[in-house]
Amino acid sequence: MTANQVSVFIENRQGRLGQVLSVLKENDINILSISLADTTEYGLLRLIVNKPTEARDVLLKAGFSSMLTEVLIIKVPHQTGALQKILAVIAENNVSIEYMYGLSVESTDASIVMKTNELDKACKILAGSNIGTLTSKDIEAL
């Protein structure tokens, strides 16, 4: 029920993000979702890509500090209040959300990428509540 996210630590300076994106492009790696959070000196780039292991490897080879992080990609119906209902189910089971960001890969549902403090527990909660997720294999097929 989980997927792999590529996390890249980059210096907060002009052109550095473009260099990361160039490495991915040169290796035919498709970005499906991107999130960038920065501090004064560094940025944390989070990516959902079609080939996460290969992305991490080529970025490491190019000198970028990168790693794979296991996350949830949760299907969210296009209905008012749908995300709130999902978050309520997670909160009722005492799972904390560390971060989340949007992902749009299907025409019928939106998706969100979510990192929790207890991934296994969150997977069971979602499955038990009939809330759909995408796996790394699903993402690779897109």
C-alpha cells in the first residue's frame, strides 16, 4: 500500500533545482509530483517519479544527497469534504501526519502523498476504511 518518494537535499542557490531536474530528464525519469521546502541554506525536494530507485541512484551519482522515503499515496474522491473525512479516520486512530502534498495522476480522483509517523498502522486503517491508495508499482505504470 505504500510508494517510494525521492527526497533530495539541495543547497538553496540559483540553478541547483534545475540541475536536479536535468539529471532526471537525461535519464528519462518522469516527475509526477514535486514539493520543495526551503530554509535559508538548504532545500528539501520531495518527488514522486516513475522510477524512484533509478532516480535516487542517478542523483547520488551526480553528487546530490538523495534517499528513498516510504510514503502513502491516498486516493481522494472529487467530493466536498472527502479529504477531511480521510484525515479524520487517520486522526481517530492516533496517527500523526508529518507532511503531505498533492498529486494528480488519475482523471477520476485526486491523490495526496502523505508521510505519517506509523506507516503500517496507517495502511491498515486506510484499508479497513476502504480508502484507496497507490503503490510504487501503480506509479511506475503511469
